[in-house]
Amino acid sequence: MDALKRLEEWYRRHCDGEWEHRYGVEVGTLDNPGWRLEFDLVGTAIESRHFAQSKIDRGESDWIHAKVEDGKFVAACGPSNLEEALKLFLDWAESK
């Protein structure tokens, strides 16, 4: 399953009539250029799961930085790394 379908399924599983009114997923852009992703973890089974901060730097426009802070999984990445950043989150979120 591709990353977008996996994200759709992850979001759908957490929509319970309440969670989606206070929490959710945000995808935005950065001016360097790149992408910024935020996934609310509060109210999910993974809200207290440990995530070791990740920094992947392969070049000026080929990078991903991710961490968990303030109840959110936050990732920033280069302009061509959006799918890879989504997979990083989903692989962690869906691991047992």
C-alpha cells in the first residue's frame, strides 16, 4: 500500500466522533523549500510511544528531520522527500 493510502487509513482509524474535532494531521510547506508534517498523537495508542529523533541529511534538498514533541510527531523534509517522511511516520506508528 502506498504512503498516501496508509495515511488515509491511519486517519480514518482515529476518527471516532471526537478525536478529529480536536486533533488531526497537518501538511504544509517550508520556505527553504520543503514540507512540514504534524501528526497529533494525543488520544491515540501511540501517544506515549518513544521515537528516537531522526536526522537524515543527504544533501541540500534531500533531507528529513523528525521528532516527537508536545504530543505530536513533527517532521520537516526536502521538497522531494514527502513520501519518505510519511513512510517514516507510518512505519513507526504501525509498528508493534
